[in-house]
Amino acid sequence: MARVTVEDCVEKVTNRFELVMVASQRSREISAGAEPRVERDRDKNPVVALREIAEEKASPEELHNSLVQSLQRHVEVDEPEEDGFDAMASNPEFAGIASSMGESASSSSRSRDDYDDDAGDDDVRPTATAAHPTVSYEDSEEDDSKG
């Protein structure tokens, strides 16, 4: 009985490997409690699945999609992305590092008010950086005429 059923199914699903995959998926569904769409006639689940495909009671496309979904390990869920700072703040490891950095920075640095009090000290305030040198290029035609 199964050989004739496979020959009938090859007309519906031309790739034999894909036929095996979708029939096994349907067989698993029947084993899990899905209602067979054809009469069982004391046949085992793989034969029932092949008969369903041959009689077009089960769509190979639907079985293929069901197979893919059953094999997926990670299903992406669209969730709003967190701000990088919020994600770090919620992590206790980063929170501990940030607090220790804040303590060391506050103990070793001067505040803006400290700089304002020392307005007469020129060595405390940052100075402007030197201007970048200007580079000029000679015309390449002059170089070519000399050579």
C-alpha cells in the first residue's frame, strides 16, 4: 500500500526528499493528536500522512511552513530597542563601575566653581591650541614643464 501511495505523492511533490520531510511532519502532527483527514484503515501514521498528501487533503506548502516553524529555535519578537545608557544602567556590573568612576572623578577633579575662583591664574585655564600650518601645492603643470 505504501509504495503506491508514494508514487501518487510524487505527482504532488516532485522532490522525494521534500516529500519525506513534509510527510514526516504530518505524521508527527498526527502522533501529537491531530485528527487524520482520511480514514485510518489500521494504517500507521506515515502511511496516513502520505495518503493525505496523495488525496490533496494536506497541502505540501502548509506542511512545509509547519516544518520550518517546528525547527526554529529562536523566534524574533519585535520589541522596542533600549537606549544604550539605559541598558548599561540596568546592569548591576556597569552600575558598580559607573559609581566607582564617579567617586574617583569627584575626589580628584576640580569643579567649575574652583576654576572661576582662580580667574587670575593663567596656568589653570586651558589655552587655545596653535594654528595648523597651511600647506600650498604648486601647479603640476609647472613641474611637468621643468622636467
